[in-house]
Amino acid sequence: MLTFLLIKNSKVKNQKYAVLNFTFYLMSRIISIDYGLKRTGLAVTDPLQIIATGLTTVESKQLIPFLKDYFAREEVELIIIGEPKNWDDTDTHATPLVEKCIKELEKNFPAIPIKKVDERYTSKMAKDAMLEMGLKKMQRRNKKLVDEIAATILLQEYMRRIS
């Protein structure tokens, strides 16, 4: 919460004193995780939860230390994580990895709720978005960028659903 106290300039002729209080409540961010065996894409909202932006891609082994550092600097109220599912809603080969990651997140950040969201098609959507952005072929092969964009798409879709 930020509070501002505004006082009119007392040196200006014929101007009365006025004290106005404005209080702004800053909301916490939401972070999105596109977890993978080797790499994990991350995206976050702005504090007002209006815009989703790619944050980075980290090695999956470094996810918890990265988040500890990030959470020490930024207020985060919710973690969303992509849940891998097949067409028929059965688990994929990656589902156990994500479940293990969720357990680690719950252990290390018990005060932050975690929501699973459907991640079907996010990597394909990320690749399509890269093509639409006009990225060159070598840039589109950058798997770290694909993971970060996929996390951003997860977050955008989540925000669209809750609004």
C-alpha cells in the first residue's frame, strides 16, 4: 500500500491549503511456470495483474533457487503451473515431473497457492507466435525462448479466464 499526501503550494497568492490523501493498493504478481525436464519457462504479471510478460527461462534444476531469490524481491500471490494432459485428459509422460515440481514448490513456498492449468498447445502456440512476430528461423529454434513464450501464453489464458 502506498499513501500520498498532497499539499497545495502555500506561496501562491489566493490559494488555500488543501490536504488530500490518496491510497493506492498494490496487488501482488502471479507467476506462471512451464515446467520441463531440462528447462522451465517463467512469466509474471505486473503488480496490477493487467499484463503478462515473459520473465526468463531457467534450468529446471535451478528453479527453486531462482524462485527463492525472485520471491525475496517481488510479492507473488499465486503460482500457476502448466499441467500436461493428452487429448483424452489422461496424463502424459511429463505429468509425473510436474507433480514432483508441485510438491517441491509446496514444500519451499507453503504460503503461496499453486493452481494447475491446462498447457495443451502452448508450445505450438508459442512457435506460431514467434512466426507471427517475424523471428528468423534460428531465433525460432531457441528452445529457451519457446518455453518463456509458452509460460506467457499460460498466464495470458489464465488471466483471460478469471476476468
